[in-house]
Amino acid sequence: MYNVTLIPGDGVGPEITEATRKCIEATGVKIDWDFQECGIEVIEREGKVPDRVMDSVRKNGIALKAPITTPIGKGFRSVNVFLRQELNLFACVRPCKTYKGVRTYFEDSNVDLVLIRENSEDLYAGVEFQAGDDKTAKLIGQINEFASGKKINTREDTTGISIKPISYEGTRRITDFAFDYSVKQERKSLTSVCKANIMKFTDGLWYDETRAVALAYGAKFEWDELADGVTPDPELVGKVSDASKVTYMERLIDNMCMQLVQKPELYDVIVTQNLYGDILSDLCAGLVGGLGVAPGANIGTEASIFEATHGSAPKYKGQNRVNPVALILSGKMMLDHLGEREAAAKLDRAVAAVIEEGKDVTYDMKADRNDPTAVGTQEMADAICAKMQAE
């Protein structure tokens, strides 16, 4: 019996949560669900994510979360960002896999990617200074004083500044996570992505450290010269798994975008920084049919939260109409994380079978979105459960 915090969110969240819960239970894995209400209404009423929610997630160490609305231009900044920061959820994991029957330009490419994104550093760390502020002007002056090369040439009173911190510790942690994931999931390659040809002191550091971690894991290098002059990371040597079957590769972010559009089947696990990862994760979701089939997880030192990557779609609330696949596949990821590999595979097969048949699917998965044979959220979940019961 596993104890799992269940956060149904708001908008269509409760509907897809119910669909996901019954699909997970149909695998036979026993879960004691700790339901925690944390929708936008609750947050606005209490002024924050309730302490009881955080206590539950910390106690159980694992949560399944449906989407929660983020107000635009007002109110609470983002529940997702808050949870990542409070629980130190440093790794965002986004698998993107083609399922036969999902309409996409890349349905014949056999895409099966996992995007692993560092969550805590980079431009998304939120270290910003507003244009026109006296402190910003002072900072610009100090930067120009210390800079030995390029300087900021625009006016001090009309220029905003955003700081990009990239550390050896943060890079080591996410790359260690990515290699460990690759070994456990028997993946073939890991590609490190950044823009080191331009940002030599931040992204250059990123490549220095991902190479050092790759050497510590004993990974194969796509090009031998990538390892020239690199010492295995001393924090990891002798303490990590053997990744000799994993090929370490590097791509610059702009080239990676082109490569993914031209030949996505050549890539497996991708590890990258916060901003690049945010962009690439949606690009990869687009390869396989969109956010409706894109699961996700944020994993850290205190807990792991599994969640759909799409929004709360409040206009469809209560209509039993939306596609539950993204959250169901997030539940599949959760089962994998718990070590229930057979149950996870069983659920994945059932989802794939229902999508391929194309009969018991929601309107967005039909060739014609007005197809009257489209089923509702719960009916699609029931069909997935029936597939598992028939095995």
C-alpha cells in the first residue's frame, strides 16, 4: 500500500483526476489516496497554498496533481513555481512518445524522447532588475565597470537586467539525475543542450560539468575529443551506476530545435537548463500530438509531484469532455517511480490500445472534432480500465 497525496486542482482537474485514479487502481496497485483541495478558489480564499497540502506532500513524499489555474496579471504567481521552490523539485521530467492513432505530422517517426530540465537555476531563477529603478542603474554601472569585454550600451534608465546563474552544483545534480534515469530506464543516449559557443562562462560551465559527470558514469562519448582535458567529477566517481551503454552527446540549443524537427527519432534523453528546457519540452510535445498526451513530473529532494503539463481549461469544467491521457500517463510515470514497472507498462499498453482503436476517445482525438461518436472523459478512462482487465 502506497500513500499518495492527490490534488484534484480546479477547472477540469477534478474530472481528469477521477479518470486517472480509477485507471491507476485498475492496474492492481494499492494506493491510499490523501485528497487535498488546492484549487484557485482555495488559494485565493486562504491567500496561499494551504499548509495542510504542503504537510501532506512532505509526509507522503509523492503526489499526483491536476492543473491549477494561475491568474493572469494578478494574484498568486504560480502554484507550480511555488511547489518547485518550496519542495526543491530540481528536476522536471517530460516524456514525449508517439502513440499510434494520435494525429501528428511526426506519426511515422517513432518519437520516444525524455526531456529532463533543471528547475532551479538559469534565467528562471527570477533574479531581475526593473528598468528605471535606481538600483538597476547602479547595477548597470557596476557591470560596465567590471566587464572586460562586452558592456551594456543602452541607457541606464531604460534597461532591465535579468541574471543567469549556472553553478557546478546545480549542473552536477541535474546531470547525475539524468544519467541515473537513463541507466534505470535502459535508455541509449543522453544529449546535453545549451549555447556554450555564445555564453562561455555559464553555458560553457554547463558543458564542462556535464562532460565530467559523463566520465564519472563511464558513458561513451559521441566524439572522443569531447572528453579531452576533462576530469571525471570527483563528487561522483565510484558512487554512481555504470552508464557504459549510454552514449553522451552534445547539441547547441538552436541546432537541437532543428534536429528535433528533422530527425527526432535519433534522440533519446535530453538534459538541459531551465529556459531551454521549457521551450524544448513544448516543442517535443508538439512532435507527438500536443499537451493532451504529454505527461510530466517534478522530482526533488523532499518529494516528487506527477502532473499533466496542460492547463486547467476552466471553460470545459464539469462537461466530462476533456482528454484525460496526459494525467493518466503522469500516473503511469508515478507507478514507474514507485518501482511498479509491470503495472506502469500495463497501463501504458492499455492507453496505447484505446488510442489506436480510436473508438472510445474524446473529441480532440477524433479525425473530426465534431464526430458524434466521441466519448467523455470518464468513458475513455473506463475503456482503458477494460483493456487492462482483459489482459
